Amino acid sequence: MTFRTLDDVDVKGKRVLLRVDLNVPMEEGRVTDATRIERILPTINELADKGAKVVLLSHFGRPKGQRVEEDSLRHVLPTLEHYLKRKVAFADDCVGAPAGAVIAAMKGGDVALLENTRYHKGEETNDPAFVDEVAKLGDLFVNDAFSAAHRAHATTEGIAHKLPAIAGRAMQAELEALESALANPARPVMAVVGGAKVSTKLELLGNLVTKVDYLVIGGGMANTFLAAQGKAVGKSLCEHDLAGTAREILEKAKAANCTVVLPVDATVAQKFEAHAPSHIVSVDHVGADDMILDVGPKSVAHVESLLARCKTLVWNGPFGAFESPPFDEGTNAVAQTAARLTVEGKLLSVAGGGDTVAALNQAHAGQEFSYVSTAGGAFLEWLEGKTLPGVAALKV
Ligand code: 3PG
Ligand code: MG
């Protein structure tokens, strides 16, 4: 796909509406993970240094068209200024007089943040009148919010049809990484898909089996596949009603020449809590009271030996209950191997979606991956092979 980047436009003196994703995790008014802020710094700095008036647009939370105080972007402002090392003006509304006044007072190189776009119903409905109100505040639209690109909202999609639309540096990096991981990858390609439930990842699995050479299934969802093959899974998390679906995915994989890799052994415990007494069993000998909480060492070794042959890895979801040690061991081991192969220049590794980033960081492996996406839902939809409206709107 082709899109314009910051190399293709002159931004000096222009009002640039820069869509970012400041929907960062917060606890008690403090930002607990600033990764999304760090990722947008290059775009903001480049635009400001080139003399643009940089106007940041973002949603926060899901206030559903109401002014919910808790969801105000004012709470994110100090952290943004801290990382940016620049003063950022704030407008109490993303349209109308408050936004107009703040922008009118800007000089080239200034940065301003407008209040939560989701305070207006028109944001999520992509209402043309709201799109026009936002669009008239700017001369150019730059999108650096891949993680919100699965939403066809006014400031992620609609506005791209009203103003010249350009990908920011973070969006550009994300699209390039995703392209080299699945659209046009060096083979063999391995996908690791973990997480609790098959039901949330059906489309994703169905798409991946047609794209990758090895599909490694971990997490609770592997139990559904084991059960579908007639194995006892004891008290493990398992969607028994999806046995037929699991078998269909295995059939589809076979037809597509994709090797599905399931656990051969597991770490089991009688209760699910950190440091619960646990032991390792073959997946053929899971006891009636056992709960599978991680993959075992043979499974890890098998995945690692396949990975050593692969050139590309796409990773979504942990192998086990990584929040509760020792059930993080499988995820840690494979993540560290992938990190090492990446550092050695043998593997292109791309990861993303929900828990994945936290799991890789906990394994001290995230830094070494070729690319770690901060996107949750958008990354999953991309793995499902869907067109993301916010990305499609940037197409030239
Ligand atoms: C996210 O946090 O995944 C994005 O900001 C999108 O948020 P949403 O799921 O509320 O649309
Ligand atoms: Mg979300």
C-alpha cells in the first residue's frame, strides 16, 4: 500500500492536525505506561522543528459523547510535556471557540493538545458535520495513531477525506513492520498465537493458517485444540463447544500447508495462583484435577528448534498465565530465544496486541524485537486480514 509521509509535504507555517493515540493506561491520575507517548515524539518534534503548528487530536477512554471528567486529556498533559520537553497549550474542547482561540494564538513550532474527541458523539459516528468542524481547524492531517486505525471515526477516518492526509513517522514504522511481517515476509514464517480463548481469535487463526508456515498455538486456547483431539484437559480453561471449530482450523491449515504446533507437555497445578505447587506432565496425562497453566519444557524446546529455522515471527498472546509465576516460564523462554535470534540478525520479529507487550517486557525481550506494536484491537484486526479504515483512508 502506498501512502504519503512527512517527506512528501511542506508543513512550515501550516496548521497540522496530528491524530495520536493518547489513550494511555492510567492509575490514580498517573500515566502507568508512556510507550504510546514515546512513540509519537519523533513526529511531533519533526513537525515542530519544521515550523508547523502542531495540533494534537486524540480520544481517551470511552466517554460516549459526554464530558466525563475522568477521561479528560488534561490528565495526560503533564506526562506529554515531560517526554516532549516542550510546552503544550491545551484547549478545553476539540472544536468551536476554545480550539479556534488556542490555534489562532499558535506560532510555527508550537504544540497544542485539544480535549478528548470522544466528548462529542460525532467522533464515533463519523458525523460529517463534526468532521467539518474539526477539519476547518487545520490545513493538513497527519495520522500517527495506528492503534486507533481500526475505528472509522471522525478523527481517524472521516477527516482524511477532507484534508491532505499523511502518515506520521510512528504510523509509517508500524505499516512498514507489518508489511514485512505478513504481507511480504521472508520465509519460513512462524506465528505464535496465545491467549485465553479460541472464540476471540477464530478469524485471526483462519487468516494466519493461509499466510504462515508454522502456527504455534499456546495459552488457554491450546487446551481447546488438545480437547478437540480427544485429550483430557482436566479442569483447564477450555471451550469444549468449539471442538468442531478447532478441527476445522486444523483441516484448513493442512490444506494450506501450514504446520500447526500444539503443546506436547504442560505445567499443571491444582489451583490458579502465583507460586501454586505445580508439576510437568505430558499432554496425554493431564489429571482430572489438573489445570494447564503453561506449556512445558519439551514444548518450548520444540518451538525453539522450529524458530531457529524461521526468518520471520509474528507474535500475539502469551503461552501461559504469565502474570502468575512460575507460569510465565514458557513465554519467557521463547521470547528470549526470539530476542536473541533477532539480535543475531537471523529473525525479523513483530509482536503486538493486548497482553503481548506486557508479557514480552516481563521477559525482558521486548526491546530486542524488531518491532513491538502498542496497538491492541488494531493489531488483532490486522492479523485477521481486515482492512483498517484509518489506514485505508491514507492510501493514495
Ligand atoms: C486502544 O486503546 O486499543 C485504542 O486507543 C482504541 O481504543 P478503543 O478500543 O476504545 O476504540
Ligand atoms: Mg481499548
